[in-house]
Amino acid sequence: MKKLLYILLGILVITYACQTETELTDNAKDAIIQAIKVVSQERLSLLSSTYDNETFNKYRKFFDENSEQIWQTEPVSSVTGVRVTYKQGDSGGAMFDNRLSTPSNIHNTHYSVLSENKVLEVLEGDFTIIMKDSTNAGTFKWIGTYLWANIDGEWKIQYSHSSYARQSE
């Protein structure tokens, strides 16, 4: 029994010694955050663009297609609220049929570098939906959380969640 205890203790010591935990420097974290800010701003700027297939395809490129996201592989492309879109080609129309654009303003940001390849971004702001008939669908306040991952040298969103309400609520 004593021998088994020493073997287990030895395995624990070896396992602990083999782990490498290199702490990121503040400069490294700042560089990662700056990279995320650039990519995030590119993504958000597309929402202010006129919605069309080209814009939608550019927007989708910011998301990791293999992660739990609203855009998935067949047979189900997206699940938004109670609506299920079965083909990726149908996603753009289902989401943006009557919208022209959705300009947004960011008021607060927070970044947490989880590792050299993972960053949590929290954005808070407001947006207005501009409809194709030139009417506005209110001003909404919103908060969004995004888990960014560096995949093959590109920052992609692996998970996101947004909550929003009319500005008056």
C-alpha cells in the first residue's frame, strides 16, 4: 500500500513538473486586445453597410463555422428565436429581408485575455435598425459577449450572445 502511495505521489509530482504555464506579459495582452479591437470594428462596420449577399458573406467570415454559432452546417443553418433556417443560402434573406442596415454605437468595452488564443470581449452600446422603406425601427440598447479564438492565425468568434431592448425600456 505504501509503495502504491509513493507511485501515485511520484506521478503527481511528474505531472505537475511537466505542465508549462507561461504567463502572458501586459504588453502581449495589450497586443492581443488591439488585434481583437481591429477585427471587431471591421465586423461591426459591416452592420452599418447596406445589407446584401456580399455584406452577409463578409460578416459570416468573422465566425468560426465549426463552433456553436447561429450559422451551422446543413441540415440546420440557423436557429434564431423560434425560427429555424434549414439552408445557409436562406440565412441572409431570413435575417435581413426588410432591413437596410443596422448602425451601432459602442459606449463601453471590456476585454479579458484568457490565453494567447482566446479573448472574451464585452460590448455595450446602442443601435438603430434602418428599414428598406427608410423608416427606423427604434433605438435599442444592447450588450454583447463574444468569445474570440485565434484559429489558423485569424481571430474568429466561437461563441456570442447579445441582449437588447428598446432604449425607452
